[in-house]
Amino acid sequence: MVFNKVHTVQDSVHSVSMRTQVGTLLCRRVTLIGRDTNQLKMRLGMSILQGVIIGVAFWDIAKKLPAQQISFLFLMLQVVAIIVYVYE
């Protein structure tokens, strides 16, 4: 990664290209993740835990009664709402 790289400024609405902007932000994010390994471990652990919970919820859902499938749908809506709230 190259830090403090000077890009040529264009005479347009945007000073640098979209590719340059995305590349700069990606490098910054990778650097921050590399510095804070505890956050990386926590996010990975949370994703695995969420996957296990959702997997258990999906276990044999087709064999259950329609009333139980409706409660499963309600559970999924709650999980999505919690995930959206947490990552906001």
C-alpha cells in the first residue's frame, strides 16, 4: 500500500476518479482492520454465531406445520430488524 500518494487533479466536478476514491477508502479500511484485530475477531465471531442461529432456525422448516412456519417468518423479520439496527 502506498500512503500519501498524490493524484493529479482533474478539471471537472470530481477532482479524482471514482476508482481512485474507492481504492483510497479500501486501503484505509484494510489498514484499520489490520490495526484492530480484536474488532476483526469480534465481527467474525458474531457473523459465525448469526449463521449458526439462522441455520438452526431453518432446520427442517419444510416439515413443520404452516402455523410454525409463520412463526419462523416472524423470527426472521425480527433478526433482520436487529441486524439493521446494530449495523446502522
